[in-house]
Amino acid sequence: MLRRVLIYFKGAEDVDHLLSFGKLLKGTYGMELAGIHLKPAIIPTIIDGELAIGTEVSEIIEEERLESEALSKKIKEKFVEKFGEVEFYSEEGGVDKLLEKLKYFDLLILDKKDMIDSEFKEILKKHNKPILLIPKLEEYRFEGVLFANDMDLKSNKSFFRFMNIFEKFEEYEILTVNIDPDLELKKYTDKVVGSFTYTSSRGEIPDEILKALKSRDLLVMGNLKHSLIYEKITKKTGITLIEKAEKPIFIA
């Protein structure tokens, strides 16, 4: 089972609900948690091809640096208050820095946005380990999972990796929309401990999945790396689910 989990805090608004979910992971699975906050690189202003080093520019740069340092300190204090003396990284950089650090962890947890911004898009395209997207909820539970099975290799890969990590889940609903249930997968799950319900529905794919998700605690879906831009343009299922789902989402 995976043990090391990296929680990415982008801003102050991410802290409380990500810590609550981290507490659930630690309490249920005994996972080792670490946190990271990335401070933006402070780049001096260039005016007419020359470096602007005047007093006013220097003051602005210093103010931004101090604000970022203060935010990192505040996040770390909350992290340590909930989990004790654990690893916390406060580093300057962007997504590449985050993914470099992720090489030494098994799972990345981050805030689930209602809209996909450029940073989030880059993480989805480049992530090298499974990720869990966590929305703001009053309570997080680990009782029932919905697997949106589109019969694609990437979705099955996500499902098997999820089962390997979170073996204490006992109730799975495997949903196919506008296609017949995956009988080959059923041959596999018949040999696995746990309750597997196979559901097939007809209709608009995102709507059917979101409707089924209301009675579950978490959604497992396939990887979007290679089709992210296309899906954003056409508003296909994956992007719509990320933007509209009100439950955590696992992607591997």
C-alpha cells in the first residue's frame, strides 16, 4: 500500500479542507503526510530592455516576498498543529518544482477547482503519480466509491491503482453510460473482497455520472493527460466532471 502523501497548498483558502482530508487519510490508513507551498518566483521588472532596480521596484519585490513567506509560515503552523512535526516544504517555483518533489511521494492531494486554470491544467498533463482532487466539504467519508468506466485502458488503470492504495473501501459502484457493463472486469472483481455493483444507464454521460456520484463518497476516473486540450474545447466528460463534481476525484 502507498504510504507517502504530498499535500499541495496553493493559498490560504485551501488549508482547512485539505488538512481535514489529510486527517482522514492518516486516521484510516496511517499514511505519512507532508505539505508543500510554492512561493512564486519574484522576477524584477524589465523596462525598455533594462532591469528596473529603482527604490519603488525594490520595495514592491520585497513586499511580495514577505507576503509569500508569511503565507508559507501560516500554512506550516496549521499543518504542524494538526499533525505534529512533519515534513513541510516552502520553496520558490511552479509546477515543475512540485512534480520534482512528487517523485519521492506516492500520491498528490490538491484542491479541486471549479474551473481549470493554467496551473491546474499543467499538473493534470504532467503528473507522474496518482492525484486526488479535494473539494471543500463539511465532512469527508470513505465508504462508497463510484468508478466511471468508459472501457478505456486509462480508466481501468486508475481503478486498479485506486484499489491497491485504498483497500479498506468495501462498496464500489461501477457505472457505464451508453455502453454495456464490462463483463471482463466483473470476472476480476468477483474474486476480490468487497461489494461491487454494476450499473448501466443511458443519457448524457456527465449528467449520469454526476447523478450517481451524489450517493457516493469519491469518483475514480481515467487519466486526461493526452486529451486535456481537446476535452476542454469540446467540453467532453472528463473536464466537465472535474469542474462540476462535488466529491473528491481520483486520477492515476
